[in-house]
Amino acid sequence: MKIWYQSYVDYENGAGYWDELRKHLDAIIDPGTEIDIKGITPHDSYAHAIVEFRCAREVICNAVRAEREGYDAFIIGHFQDAGLYEARSVVDIPVLGMGEASMLHACQLGQRSGIVTINRRYIPWFHHQIGKYGLGERVTGVHAMDFEPGQILAAFGSDERLETVRALFEEQARPLVRDGVDVLIPGGGIPMLLFSQLQAHRVDGAPVINGIPIVVKLAEMAVKLRALTGLGVSRTSDFVKPPEEIIEEFMTHPKGL
């Protein structure tokens, strides 16, 4: 099994993160699974919807490339899931999104979940995701710390900075738990990987989930189910597949300035 793991950070701007991610992925994949980390340049360096939109276009093209290059599944390793539905509509291999996978799995661990993201500008985006996934009654709160995506990368390799981020996360998480949230979701692959160093991480009894192994294991399962039963996405509405010439037009004709 061969999986394309799409990061929204490139190695040049997130070498420490990539190196830790590589070790983490190697530790959680099944025997026989290969997983390749791919980045985006320019990387996702600023928390804003327009950056997500720019990255989403590259992600959709990369999903097509992954299928053409023989990958068995495509993972969007970015909590905002930008491009997820569109990528599913243009390829037949399974496409998994970290945000969607994390929220759905959280529903099995508690009745109500809450997200703590790294920056307030992501809050509206997360509420749109929650609505799109039909989880408005299950994911009931979104709070934020105050980082740009690149800033939190500095916490890797430093126990002191890890504790700083942990304290800031818990400061935003505790009010969610007091309001009835059962499960806490760090809103991003970077904080999830950072907190993977904290075994059985909880805040006031509420588990803090790591969506990286969740989305990887779901991708492995999706590949196995496709091989066993032919199971794939519905082509009746959201994921209707366009003709090949329309996909090729999208791949080859970005509009210039």
C-alpha cells in the first residue's frame, strides 16, 4: 500500500516538523504501507481563507497526480481540509481529510467535542467545516490560541516551548470542558504532532486527540475495503466525477495575471 500524505508546509520552511512527522508516521503505519510526505510551495504561512483557497488548488492537482503515479490513497494532512471534496470528485482512490477524520472519530469518544485552533482567523473556517460535515450538534465550540502557522513550528525540539504551547492550549480548552465538551481536538496537524509527545493527554478529564494516526489508519482501512468490496465514494451529488477533459483543463490551465 502506498499513500500520499499532503502537508501544507514544505521542507524548507518546516524541516523540524517534517522530520518529526516522518518518525511519527513510520511508527504508526502497518507493515507493508509506504507513506510519502509531500509539501506545498509557497507553504501555508498565514491563517486566512485565501491562503487555504490557493493551497486547495494545488492539493486537487496533487490528488490527480497521486492517482496517476499509482498511489492507493491520498491524505490531506491539514486540519482545514481545503480541497477535500473537490479532490474526492476527481479521483477514484480514497481521499481522507484530517479535520473530517478527527471530528468523526471524536464522536465515538464523547457526545460533544471542541476544537482549539492556533489562530482566531481559522474560527470561521472551522465553523464552515463543522456545518459541511453535519456535526453542528456534536462539535459545539471553537476556541483559539494566538500563533501563525510558522510560529508554532518553533516548539519542536524544545521542551520549554512545548510546555508553553501546552499551557496556552489548556487555557483555551478548560472553558470548553466547563461548558460540557467531552473531547478536545487540536485544530491543526502541527499542534497534533507536537502534543503526540504527551501520552494520554487530557485536560480536566477530556481526552485530547491526535488526528494523525486516526487519518492514517482510516486511509489504510479505506484502501483495504476498496480491495475487498469495491467500496468508494458516491457519485450522485457532492462527488460527481467530471469528464477527463475537464479534469485535464483544470490541471493545465491556471489563469495568470
